[in-house]
Amino acid sequence: MSAVLENKLGNILYTDDYIGSLVGITATECYGVVGMASQKVSDGIVELLGKDNLKRGVKIHTDDSHSLRIDLFIIVQHGISIVASANSIMSTVKYSIERATGLTVREVNVIVSGIRVQK
């Protein structure tokens, strides 16, 4: 489902792919995030996504008022405060999407799908 921003001149339609890519780029720039995760439902394996597929780690939900609920599936670095990192991601993503699109972000949910340990 796409999000629509209505104004007196017409409508702007944002696809889920565009919003997902923007969210993925923003999230991976946050402290402690190693990358976005994609879950293969068939076997429960978590996959670290490359820069070209960041939107696969994001789910966008649009309601009737065209406000967004965003679900992020991330992989974090071992040893960081997950609470602090998640709070930072939530506020950064909300601000970035609202500023770039003019849409209202109602909710940002961070799902930690994995942790990366350095050897």
C-alpha cells in the first residue's frame, strides 16, 4: 500500500519501496546498527542485507489517515546498549521520513533480529 500526501495543488504518492529504502538508509547510519535483516520464513534464517536491498528489512503500514507505522528488522553490534540504540533509531527515522516526505510517522518499531560479534 502506498502513502499519499494531499495538498491544494494535488497529490503526492510515495511507494512503499521508496519509503523503505529511505528508512533503511537512515537506520544503517545510526550508531550500533550493523545492517538490516531479512528473515526467510521458510527456515528461520536471518540474512544480513546489502546496500541494494535495505528496503527488504522494512515493513511499511499505512492507515486511512495516511500516517505511517514502520517496522525495522535490524542486526546490531555486540556490546552496545540496545535500548539506547533503538531509541536513537526511532527518533532519527521518524524525523528523517517526516522531513523528507511531509508524511506523518505514527509509530516506529525496532525488531532486533540478530547480533554481530567481532572476532
